[in-house]
Amino acid sequence: MKGVVFNLLESMVEETFGLAAWDEILTKAESEGVYVASSTYPDAELMAIVAAASDLTDIPVDTLVRKFGAYMAPGFKSLYPQFFERCSGLKDFLLTVDGVIHVEVRKLYPDAGIPEFSYNDEQPDRLTMIYQSPRKLCMLAEGLIDGTAKIFGEEYSLEHSICMHNEADHCELALSFG
Ligand code: HEM
């Protein structure tokens, strides 16, 4: 994971649980806590920090990862406003994640751990995003979708009944808009 992701996680923990909590979490996770945005750090280190945060706060790991995804969305919006400005709304934006946004991210950071999304787009008010990644961070994707929906001021509902955490080889995030 890129340092930028750790930087956003640190901001979320400090804003939500305070500075002391971040220090305590780093100690538990045996992490130094110095992250350069463009450098790459082990995925396991991020997961150790999330596990330590879960222990400290009694919030389940899945809930924290989802919350973190929602927090990342406005962070990405301030870092990369052009990705949001070119889109007319939530569905339009989500359709650019795989073929535009993550393609640009990979150009900037060739070693970034980027997931694969494909789409099932058969009705104007629906979209299914098919997620595949060895990191199985589908709850981060759920949170990012939620945070993005807030940025566009749109309502949506999500069904996630096919999941990699339930022995499937991919996740299906079935969205209805409006
Ligand atoms: C402007 C918007 C976005 C930007 C700039 C962006 C960029 C990135 C970056 C930098 C990473 C981390 C790579 C690493 O640490 O090695 C990442 C990972 C990820 N992105 Fe995006 N992303 C955006 C939107 C989205 C959206 C809307 C979704 C969900 C639908 C999404 C799903 C994910 C997931 C789940 C990961 C974690 C890695 C994995 O699952 O393998 N991203 N993205």
C-alpha cells in the first residue's frame, strides 16, 4: 500500500479517536508510523494497524475498513479533483474507476496495489461492479462508494451478496441509484 493511504488512515484515526490513540495503535502494531506518500509499505502493516485500531476501539475490522473507505473519498477528491470534475454523477464516476482513475494511478505508481473492476451496466439506474483483488478489500470499496455518493449528493442502495470472504472468487457490488 502507498504511503498516501497510511497518511489518510492516520488523519482519520487522529480526527476520530485522538492523537494518543494513533500512538497507541502504532505501538500495538509495532509500526514506526513514518510514511512517505509515494513510497510503498507492506499491506500487512496496514492490516496490523487496522487490527490494533479495532482492539482499541472495539469496532469490528470490517466496519473500520468501510469507514476508512468513506473517509478516503474526500481525501482523494482534494488530491485528484480532476477525476471528479469530469463526471456528471456517481454512476458516471464509478464507471471511470477501472479504465481511467486506476490506470492513471498505475502510471504514477507502477508498484501500487490496484484492484480489478469490471462492470455489468444494463439499466440506467443500476450498476454492478465486479471486484477482484488478492487483498480482498471489498469493504474499502464499499466505503469509497459511500464517500463518493456523499460528494455527488446522491442516494443509492447496495447489495453485496456474492463476496470473496464467502468463498466466491470475486465480489459483486450491485448498486441501484436514486
Ligand atoms: C479519485 C478516486 C480514486 C483514486 C485517486 C484512487 C486511487 C487508489 C490508490 C492510490 C490506491 C492504493 C494503491 C496502493 O496503496 O498501493 C487504490 C486502491 C484501491 N482502490 Fe482506488 N482510487 C479511487 C477511487 C476508487 C473507488 C471509487 C473505488 C471503489 C469503487 C476504489 C477501490 C479501490 C480499492 C478497493 C483499493 C484497495 C486495493 C485493492 O483492493 O486491491 N478506488 N486506489
